Amino acid sequence: MNKPTYNKSYCFHGWNKLKGNLKQEIYNFGLYFIVYFKWAELIISDYNEVAKMTLAAEHNKQTYVILSVIIPILCTVLNLKVYKDNQEYFNEKNIQQNLVTAII
């Protein structure tokens, strides 16, 4: 009885594809990070300008902090969570496909 074999080139192709997706996701994450914190910097600088003009803006400090720091971080975390869920789904699909291929 022959030992079951698997197609090595298919495995390497899968690994290279995963590496490519990972590079793209790291790039996307970096891009989101830069955009969010550039936005945060603009909001904070805007707050500083307003604060220079009037002391009445002091009570808005919490709003500025929430808009400029917490929301971008939350969006980034949610984006990573969605990416992770997608990866788990596709990895599971690939495993099932590989099992079917191995059985055949």
C-alpha cells in the first residue's frame, strides 16, 4: 500500500500567498495608523488654536481627546479584529479544502 503524499508545490504556493496577504495587511494597518494619527494631530492642533483664542474651550478638552485618540485606536482595533476573523475563516476553508484534496 502506498503512503499518502501531498503536493509540496501547492503547500509552498499557499505559504507564499499567505505571506503576500500578510504584507498587504501590515501595509494597510500602517496606512490606517498614519491616517488616524494625522487626523488626531490635526484635531489636537485645532484644539490648541481654539484654546489660545478663548479659555471657554477648556470644557471641550475631553471631546477633543476622545475624537483624536480613543476613536482612531478603537477603529484600528476593530479593523484588526475583522481581519483576524477573516483570516481564521479562510484558513479553516483552506484546511477543509486540503483535507478533501488529501482524501481524494
